[in-house]
Amino acid sequence: MSQTSWITNVDHQKVDYQKSSPSKSGLSVVLISSNEARRRALSYAFERQQAIIARELSGYPSFDQLPRLVESDCDVVVVDLDDDPDVALDLVEAICSKNPVTTVMVYARQQDSDLLVRCMRAGAREFLTEPLSPNSLAEAVIRAGARRLEMDAQKRTAGKVLVFRGSRGGAGVTMLAANFAVALKLESKREVVLVDLHPELGDIAVMLGLTPEFTISDALRNPDRLDHDLVSTMLAEHKSGIAVLAAADEFTADPLFLDGSLGKLLHLLRARFPFVVVDAGPGLGAGGNALLEMADVVYLVTQAEIPALRNAQRILAHIQQAVSADRKIEVVLNRFEKSWGEMEEGQIEKALGRPLQWKIPNDFASVHRSLNTGNPLAMENSSVSRVLRQMARQASGHPEQSRKKSWAGLFY
């Protein structure tokens, strides 16, 4: 994309994203055009429709600036095509893939059938032309408003995204994520999907004894085709009742998490499932922040060893800086033993600067047996499964549910 800076048409300073607080009575609109006269005309026309002009940008955003627009709270983005149609369409596609909630409208001096098709394929929902017809704009605003109400309703009922992130490789993230998903299904009695985001050779399918026909690579390699029907065909069902979207069973060099398709996939999954459990492994590189931004809870898994705790402390600082302040982070200390000798629990909490929410007992024999047999540990009665079910009860909103109920009949 063009590296043109985003500046206001008033004071020519960089846009302050925090100052905008559009009224809830109308749609909030962002205008992107280098032509000041056209921005003024668009601004006047939208204000006549009771919309609020949240921002005016005098150029296409750069790749680095795009996330700030996508993550901002706006209902409509209007993109002027005439400066550079190719760059403008790249921008439209990027916004639509990264934030399906936003309605993108395009604006051009004249309508061209080929350009209209390209805009539709990029994800634009309205095509506005000069001279701007009040009736056409009114209809477009009504459709955008209706879509906002629909999206608000979906957001209120959207599933929770629960992310397991490791402080380093070998922390036990995959084992915990897989068994937590099974425990969540048992405790909540609601639908759960487990997603393996390892870019290559993920272990969840093997751990659960599954041989899936499709993997997450198949989904993310076809971002334009991603919809509810396609995603449903790619899920494997485990005997516990959870759905699984497995990682690839082969090495791949494809940058699967860099084009915004991951965000689109997670939006589709959370619209379908009450709970989306994600095994993010030790990290996703450039795609990690998008996942963290969507997460309702991030379970940071670490161990009582200096390298893991050092990484955990830095990851905590990164998460708090990179995503919303209200993002919930819970530290999970895996392979916990009451008497380590070298390191006390208080020392660990002091090093991390926060308490340990969960301590998973070190039960090597049970974990080893589960890994080799493909039978989830959460479907047994063990010290590890009891903590995981307690975590699941809290995540499902039933933390006070009795812990003494019989385990009989719950397991296969």
C-alpha cells in the first residue's frame, strides 16, 4: 500500500485515534480521500443523513497504520477509488478481511462495470458515484445501519475466544488447551471448538486420536471462500463432543496468519460456537496481536524455571501494551510441585508481577499415558483433570458449581 501519511484536513497533524467518540445516535464514518473538496462533499452528504464524521484521512494508510483503523470503533469506511484504484482495492480487501463488522463503501467519479465487480470481490458493500444522489446515499446508510444492528446483536451473543499461549516451547500448551476444551464441553454442556494454530505439524489431532480430512491450512489458503458452510466442512468431531480444526500435518512455508484471514476465521467460529479454544503455541509472529485482540481470556502457560519465567514476564508486558487494557490474562503454572526447593511460589509471582491464577500438578505418568493412547486426560479423574475442570467451570460462568458431584457416567 501507499506510504502516504494519514493526516486531518484541518490541522495536518497525525490522527489521534483516542480523541474520537462518535455519537451513538448515528453511524460513525471515516472518509479516505486525497481530494479535500470531495471529502467536504462526502462529509456534508453523510451529515445530512445524521451520520457522524469520526475522521477524515487525506491518503491511503500504510500497512503499519492499517491496524489502528481496523481496530477503531467505526461503522463505515468510505474509500475514494480515483487516486489509485489498485491501492484502494487492496485497502478495501484488507479492511474487510481484518474487520468484517465494518461496512466499506467505495466512491468514484463514474461507475464502471469491471471496477464494480472488483469492488464486490474485495468486499465493498456500497458503490457511490458523483454526483452523489441523496436518495442513493440514504439507502446505503439505512443498509449500513441495519447491518450494524445485526452485528451488535451477533456481538452480544458471540462466543468466547479462550487462547492458550506458551512462554516457551515445551511448556505444555497443547496438552492443556486440548484437555481444557474437553473439560469445557463437559462442564458447560455447550458446543466447543478447538483450534490448533501451529503453522506446521500441530499435535492436537494426534493427541486426540483424530485423522482429520481438512486442516486450518485449507481454510486460510482460501480466504475469499471463507464462510460458515466452508468452515463447517473442515471441522472434525471428537468423541467428547468437541469440534476440532486441526493444524497441518506437513511442513509449510505459507504465511497463513499474515493476510487477515485468521481474524475472519475466528469471527466465523465465534458466531457459530459459544466457546472457541485456541492453541496458539509459543507464538504466531505477526498474526499474534490480531488473535490477542479478539481473545476474551489469554491463558499464559509457564513453568518454574528461569527461561520460561523470563519469557512470561516479557510476554505479559507485550500483551498489556499491544491489546486493549481490559483484556483478561490468567497465568497458568504447569507441572507444579509443592516443594521445588530452588524456587518458591511467592518468588515466581514477584518475578511475574502478578499472581498465579492456576497451578497444574506435575502428573507425568497420567499425561504420558494420555498422550500415547489418545484419550483426553480431562475425561479421567486425576489431579490434572480436576484443576482443568475447575478452570472450565470458571470460563463457562459456573465457578461455584459443586466440585463433589460424581464423576461416574461422565467418561467414556
